Amino acid sequence: MKILIRKPALADFPEVFALLKQLWLHKRFNKNLMKKTFAKALKNKSQDCIIAVYNGRTIGFASATIKNSFWDTGNSCYIDTLVVDKMYRGYGIGKKLLKEIINLAKKKACKRIECDSDFRRKEAHKFYESHGFEKCNFMFSKDI
């Protein structure tokens, strides 16, 4: 399976949007707001986005944000999103996306890479643990 990993363009949004809907099954989406968020991410110097393309079709998406971290006393990388089309899971595509995000983080002198994952996403937890990630804390959030 020949997979191309590349930076997305705004024209890739419809396929990325379809992937995000697979990732967040319990979320209601506003397509216009999501497109604006995607466009903003593509221009953001602290955020990197990549897609996995197979036979001209986007089948994976990942984004990560680099931040200055007091905990790490330097740069830290936070994986905002990592999703592979449900029809292509188990073929190493997530691994390729994760490897590329880690490489980007290393180039930006990050000391740590982190992500969060919904309690219900047991397969995702296994994926991250199989790549050396450890469960280390809870994330708390509140709508404002």
C-alpha cells in the first residue's frame, strides 16, 4: 500500500471533514466553522497538519500544536487530532502519521509529545500505548 504523507491544502477540507466526523461520533458539527478552523490551522505557525493519501483519496489526518511548556521547560508537542478512515485502519497508516508528527516535533526541539483520547476509544488507547505513550493524567475541560 503506497501512502503519501503531505501537508494539506484548503481543497482537502471535504475529505478531512469526513474523517473528523468518524473520529468524534458524538459531536455535532458546524461545517462552516470547521472549515474556518481548518483554514486557520493551515496558516498557524505553531500548528502542523498532515494528511495520508492513498490512490488520490485522503484517508488519514493529523494535527499537532507546539507550545512553550513550563512542565518541560521548553517546547512540547500536543497531538490535537489523529484519525484514519475506518476502512483503512490496521494498515499502519496511523503509525506513519504519528511518526511524521514525532519527526516534526523533534525538528522543533520538543521535549515531549502528548495527546488526549476519549475514555470510550479503547482501540486508540492500545494504539498509543503500543507506540510508547503512557497514561499519565486526566484532562479536565469546561465549556465557556
